[in-house]
Amino acid sequence: MIKDYPAQHEIWVADLDPPIGSEPGKVRPIVILQTDSLNKIGHGTFVACAISSQHKEGVSLIRLPVKPTDFNGLLRNSYILCDQIRSIDVQRLKGRIGILDKETIQRLNESIKAILSL
């Protein structure tokens, strides 16, 4: 069965321009956080985190490292910006490039829980 919606934990390319303040901008990878129960009904926005190739020392909780694999579709060592959770409109999505592996999903969930104090 072929699905026609972005799924939770998939990595997509999105156009995040224009950014405001310290928001990440540019056309860049994002990871979909939103549950598939919303994704598959055609909800007009997605909750996601941007992904960056820029590393900053001392921010391991909020910048989750991800190595490139054929599975995730990333081209270089990258970092999920766990502190940059945001809703983006479906029109910003440009295409699917991959999906996170189970270990990275677990680390992402732990980071988000810590950031949001859940």
C-alpha cells in the first residue's frame, strides 16, 4: 500500500524561509514529529524539527547528532534541532528523503521529553 502523506519520523526537505529571529531558515531537512493519526487525515500543518549540519559545542540535549545513512537520506553529519519544534504548513514540504532509525527515534523522544519537561 502506498501512502500519500508524510509519516511520523520521516525526514523531508522543507522550505523554511523566511526565518524570524533565531528560527532556522533555508531549504533544509526536517523530521516529522506529529502523529500519523493527524498526518493521514490531511491536516494542513505538520509539527516538525529542523535539521542542521552545523554543530555547536555544549548543546547535546537540544542538538541530536545523526550520521548520514541510506535509510535516513541525509548527506552529511547532521543535528536535529530538538529545541526548534514548530508547526509548518504542508506547502513548505518539497519531498521525502528518508526516515529515522529506531535508536535515533528513541534519543529524539528522550530529548523532546527533557526539553518540554514531560
